[in-house]
Amino acid sequence: MGHFLRKLSNATLENGSGFGAGLIVLTLAICWMPNQVRRIMAAARPKENWTRSYFRAYMTLLPFSDTFFYLSSVINPLLYNVSSRQFRAVFWQVFLSTFQSQADAQPEAEAQPSSPESPEPQWETKPASSAAENGVQEHEV
């Protein structure tokens, strides 16, 4: 088992993914720790048995745990961006296709002149674009 772990750590250090994975795990552990402590405090003692100092500690921890919990949601995509080329590629593909599909939709709406016979504007509903049109494709496993 030790040989396997050394081999794995050497492989991850060579391609740099060990640093990214370690950074993600460390950051999420720090961000989730206050929330986990709060949950353990709530589960460890029934609320009827809470002392004033126990309740005060719980309530003091509450804003910190909530802040760090939501901070992890903000930091997580940034860390994946730093540590994964594949994540960056897919992110930019989705990001650019979103703006491209919006830009493509605007000229179509402006290009439809209303006919002189019908003074009402023509409202057409288009079916939702398929995944192939917006550049995002699912792969079967």
C-alpha cells in the first residue's frame, strides 16, 4: 500500500495535479469546518440541556459557519479553474456559446419586418435550442 501511495504522489507531483487537488481539499476543509463544528454541537447535546455559554458559543459560531459555507461555493469554481485545464476549456465553451447564441438571436428578431397587411407584430415561438446548437454536448458513458 505504501508503494502505491508513493507512486501515486510522484505521478501527481509530476503533472501538477497534486497541488491543485490538495489546494481544493484544504480550502474546502477550512471553509466547511465551522459548519461541521456547529452541526456536531447541535447533535451532541439536546437543546434542553444547553447552558448559556454553550448557546452563546453556538450563536457566535453561526455567522462564521454560514459565511465560510457560502464562501466555499464562491471559491470552488475559482479553484477548479486554477487546477484543471479541462474545466477551463469547458467553462469557456459554455460561456462563449451563451453570448454567441444571444448575439445570433438579436439579428433574427430585427430582420423580420411586419407586413403592411397585418399591423400586429408577428410573434413566433421557437423551440428551445438543442444542445448541439449551443456547443454543449453530452457524452454517453
